[in-house]
Amino acid sequence: MILRLAIGSLLARALTVGMTVLAIALSVALFLGVEKVRTGARASFADTISGTDLIVGARSGSVQLLLYSVFRIGNATNNVSWESYQDIAARPEVDWIVPISLGDSHRQFRVMGTTPAFFEHYKYRGGRSLEIREGHGLGDLYDAVIGADVAAALGYAVGDGIVVSHGLASFTDHDDQPFRIAGIIAKTGTPVDRTVIVSLEAIEAIHVDWQSGAQGQGRTTPVEVIRAMDLTPKAITAALVGTESRLQIFGLQRWINEYAEEPLLAILPGVALSELWQIVGVAETALMGVSLMVVVTALLGMTAMIFSSLNERRREMAIWRAMGARPGTILGLLVLEAMLMAAAGAVAGMALLYLGLVVAQPWIDAAFGIWLPIEAPRPREILVLATVIAAAGLASLLPALRAYRLSLADGMMVRI
Amino acid sequence: MPEPAIALTDVVFAWPGRGGFSLHCPTFEMAPGESVLLLGASGSGKSTLLSLICGIVAADRGRVSVDGTDLGTLGAGARDRFRAERIGVIFQQFNLLPYARVADNILLPLQFAPARRARAGDAAGEAARLCAALGLPGDVLAMQAGRLSVGQQQRVAVARALIGAPPVIVADEPTSALDAATQDAFLALLFDQAGAAGSSLLMVSHDERLGARFDRVIRLEDIVSAQGVAA
């Protein structure tokens, strides 16, 4: 009956209580949303590469190498020479090695030169292989295989012709050597979805007439001549390496890092990723802190609302006291009301979050490549909601103690 | 000889921080089943006296006894429980929790009084019987209290005071918000039901015309001396 009366009391003040519940709901949705994006981003990043033991590139920072080679974020400051690549490939510890060459683009998407071995060895989300949804892999020199987002965003189908642009933000196209879309990769939720993949030789072919990043004037080598040329690259951007045994990873890493012919860097993707989290962690903590403050603000608003209602509820408290309720019962009643408001806010906040996820999930995936799963609340989220409800009870103790003292002083004799 | 329903002996009480209002009651007694009208002007200490009798506050000195129990021997929590068990309270107006159903309002004191709940037996049935006896509509129990007229609310307050037949009913100017015609009907119902329950009735009022219905009429100044300004 006490619970029913507490709910009735809240419903009787529907407008102010509703606003308070809405504020709590929005703050809870924001807090859980930030947490969802944070874990979603981490999971998406962690799922991007799997089964690769080392990533090798020119010596720079390990996070930088990870970002440009796997996530297509930023650029390499230098390349790895083909000789060095072959030296690494010849090491007995190496089970497989896949070269990648970056630097050109098609529209807003990066173009990556690689070998067919990429499709064999690149794994994501716990060991899943790339699957070509339509068409086939790289066959001809001018074949391109595109990611699902590239196909969706630009409306491409197998057989369509595309032209690769030189560099990442240039107005110069390699329009003398157009590519044909040979295949479209099924959606992976990784940067592969936003990549145009061509052969390593093709990257070399489109740069035949280029020197030091600029096109030689008036020189246009015919395609037939290019096809007959030796298109072995002089340099690559990076290489993904798998070892014969995991025990050999550190030995090979040390060998590459101490390679005398050229300054190279070999990184373990997992270690580099945790370094990245350490950097991003500060921003994450700040974001969590801000959203936590929003929850605290909403609870303070609720406390202020209870405080302001105390005076007009003195008569009501006097009735409770006259019926035999102790001052402690009055205190408990106000705490119960606050916890009911917080519970309603928490549930509404959760509902808002799921609604937001349903609406924003495809957009966030397309825009940022972050997949936010819609799934049952995790124990951590339930704990957050329980903490909000408990914090509301705790915050309401201030006005509740005031009500306690008022009801002691007023007794049952409040005149209105 | 049965214990008096209410007995005050040499009671002294002063409100802390209320303009120093203090009250002294040398002696006052009410027999079981007796009805007493206590007449007094505003600020004469009526509310303070009722607070002492209901155990909301404890006397600084002297003895306040209700239904044979010396309230001075009880702690604050025990006095609250005692009030729920043995005293039915009716206010001047705004008696009910307006957002609650009439049934919940009537049954509320039983939440804090297990013995009174046991006395009431089928509490919902008893609430319905009291409402019918007080001339309230048959469907009133399910209605929200705030939607009733003032007169109906006062009758619901009587039903709440009488449920579980407490030995003492304390009424603080329960008719002042009612018009003259309704006052008579209300008092007739109150007396009938208090008599049926065997409860003593202590009513406080400033209206001398009500006196004819009561066994005794007492002026507050005859039993209480007060100093300062009452709340």
C-alpha cells in the first residue's frame, strides 16, 4: 500500500515529476550511450585485425604504423624498400607475408595495392576471412576489388570502370589506366569496407610515367607496353606478417627492428592497439566524466525538486504522522519516491538508448565504421542503472532529512 | 473502576523555539465512551493539548495517560505506534491524501497498527460498512479522495478515525469547513458511529452551539493556563 501511495503521490505531481524523470532519462541515455560507443569503438578496432602477428613499416611510431596500415588513418612517413621486404619474407620464422601499398585514392576512399595473399591471410573479428560477395578476386592487372561501403556509397557493381586519383587529395587522375571492378567484398565492419583493393603491380603500373610524385610531361606509356613491363615494386608501404610459431614473434620483431639496411619498425597489433587505448583513454575518461556530471546534475535537479515540494507537502506529512507514521516513515517515503523517479528515469533512459541505437546504428556504421550492437543490457549497464537509482536514494536523503525534521516539529498540526 | 480514556495530571509543556509558548494543565479527565467538547479561541493552546494527548510531543513534566497507558513511559516511536493503535484523528479539513483512493485513506492507519488491523477483521469490508453507515455512495471506496466534496471528505475522515474501533477519537474542529445544515448531519453520523464503536470523543472547537450534543462542555481556559503565542 505504501508503494501504491508513493506512486499515487508522484502521479499527482505528474508535470514536475515528469520533467525530473525526463532529465534523469536523458542523462542515463547519454551516459550509457557514451559507454556503448566507447565499447563499440574498442570492439570494432579490436575486431579489425586478427591472426596477423606483426605489422612491418618504415620506422615511425607504433600507433602511427597501426593506424595507417590497418585503419587507413594518417599516412606513412616513409616506405619499405622491396629488397628489405624480400629479406623479411625470406626469414625462416615467416609463414606468410602480405605487402600493402597505400597512397592513392578513389573519390573519398583509399586505394590499397596488395597481392592475392591478402584475401587469404587477412582475418578479422576472431579469425573470419574476407568473402567476395559478387564477382571474383584480383585477376587482371587492372582489376579492382572494392569494399561493401565503397559499392554502396558510389553505387558500383561488378564490371563498372573506375579511375584512381593520384595521392589522397589531388585533382590528378590516373585516367589513362582505368580499372574494372572485378569483385565486391561482403560487409566486414572494418576499414576494408571502405577500401579499393588493386594489385601491387597495378600501383606500379599507374605510376610508370610518374617520378618523385609528379607526372612526367607528355609521357604516356601505352597500356600494352606497361603490361609487358616488369612491374615489381621498388617499395611498399607496409607488410602484414604471420609467423610459423607464436614463440618466434619476438625474435623476428627484434631482427626487423635491428635490421641494418634500412630503419624498420615491426609491431604487434595487439600491443600497438593497447598503446592507442592509453592515448585515447584520457579522452574517454573525460567524456565519461562529462556524462557522469550530467547524471549528477539530473539527480541534483531531482533533489531540488523534492526540496521545493516539501513546504506544500507539510499537510500531507501531518496526515501521515496523525495516522501513526513515524518521522522515519516520512523519510523512507521520500527516499522511495526519489528511487521510483530514478527507476522510471533509468528505464526510460534505456528505452531512449535503444531507440537511438535503432535509428543511429546504420549511420554510425557507415560514417565511422563503428558497429554498435543492439543486444540485451549487459551486467555493467544494469549495474550503472542500479547505481543511478541508489544515488538518487542517497541524494534524496538531504530533503528527506529536512522532511523528517519538519514532521517532528509540525507533528500533525499544520494549518493551511 | 475503569481507567479514564484520557487523563492529564499536572502537565507542563513548552515548545522549543516557538516564541516560548508554554502550557500548564493541572488536571483533566475523560471517561471511556464519554463525549467532551473543548471550547477555545485560536492561539489558546488547543493544538498543543491535542499534540500531547496524541503523543506527538511528550510533556516536560506531569502525566499524560490515554486508555490507561502513561505516554511518558513510551519513546517517540512507541508513541507513534500507540497513536495508530488507539487514537482516531479527524482534522478541520484537508484530512485525506488527495491522490490516494478513499479505501487506501481509510485503511492507512492500519498499516501502522497491527492490533487495530486485527480488530477491524475484514478491513476492506469494514471500510465499506463504515462508508455506507456514514451515507457515502456505494462506489466511493474506489474513488480518488481529492475528487470528493468537502463534506464527503470529512465523512471519509470519520470512517478512517473509526476503523478498528480505537478507544479514543480526537477531532480538531471537524465541522468548521461545513455549512450549518451539513454540520448537523455530520455530527449526528459522527456521534452514531463513535457510540457504536464505544469510542470516547474529544472534539476541539470554538463554536459553542455544538455543545448540546456532548456529555460535557469544557472551556480550555478552565483546565489550561498558557503563556506566549501558540503556533
